[in-house]
Amino acid sequence: MNVLYYDVVPKLPMGNASQVPTLPDLLGQSDFVSLHVPKLASTKNMIGKAEFAAMKPGSFFLNASRGNVVVIPALAEALKSGHVRGAYVDVFPVEPGKNGENLFESELRGCPNTLLTPHIGGSTEEA
């Protein structure tokens, strides 16, 4: 397996990971794109329609970082068209409420090959 990564800060590669110079380079070469970025002004909506279009056809997308870094309607469109074959998302622009509170609404509900889970790590007693 070849592991590629892109980061705005140059980092030493670990194991067999290789850094690519730009985000579009990463998106066009990767079968799986796993997003792990902090919530910053520069990361807000960093993955949208153009980035999903730049992804390798049939690739998979995972977001376990922050809810505001992905344009959800663009991901839903990419999934429904089949360009992105599947997605896992556990962070959302508006997080689901507690039991009995607001029902969870997202354009990703009902999209093919999509797994949605609540980001509850910070809600544990240990956190």
C-alpha cells in the first residue's frame, strides 16, 4: 500500500508515507481520502465541489476532523453521482442533539455507501 499525505506544514514522512506538494495532487491519486485537520479559518469549507471533482473516480472519503471543513451538499452530490463511491462522516456542521432533542438532519442521509456516526468522543466521562 502506498500512503500519500498533504499538509500545509512540511513534515517528515513516517513509514512508507510520501508527501505530495498540493491537495489536488493528493485527491487525484488517492483511493481513500481521510481528512484530519484542525478547525481554522483556512480549513473552513476546504473540501467542496471542486475538490470532490478532483478526486479519483470511485474513491472513498472519510471525515473525522471537523464539521465545517466539508461542504456537505457537495459531498452528497458526489456520492449520488457515483463519482465518490462511499463516505464515512462523524462530524457535522451542526452536531446531532442528545436523545430526545432535535432530530438529526443531513443531506447525507440516504446517500449510497455512506456511514454517519455521532462524534461523541468529547462527550465521554474520560474527556
